[in-house]
Amino acid sequence: MWNNGIVRRPVDRGRRVIRYDHRDTGRSSTVDFAAHPRTVADMASDALAVLDAFGAGQAHLVGASLGGVIAQRLAVTHPHGY
């Protein structure tokens, strides 16, 4: 969904953009949701893991739909950064 055209503007202004697939979407692995349900908190932890893997000390989060919910969760649970 976040194609190159969407992220080009912040990249052109010197921002680093990290795009990733949520669990069980896009090119991520697939698991049986009924056997292994996950929560928004789990997915927020995934987002933090991605940021940590890239060594991002701080970040502006942008998301649509579930991505927006995850960003809001992180804003509430980590209001001063992570």
C-alpha cells in the first residue's frame, strides 16, 4: 500500500522511511490465526522490533487502518519514545 510514490517526498527531504508487512500480510510468514491469535499489542511490539532492528532511536509513525491503530497504541504506551 505504501508505494514508492507515497514515500518519495519524505525521502527526498532526507527522511528514512521503513515499510514492513504486518504479520500474515504481504511477504511476511503465515500462521494459523485461530491457533495463534495476536493482539494490537503484539503488533505494536513487532513495530518496535522493526525500529530496533534498524537502530532507529526515535521515529514518526504513520499508518492507515490497522497501521494507524498500531501507531496510536505506541503513542499511548510509549509517549516519550521507546
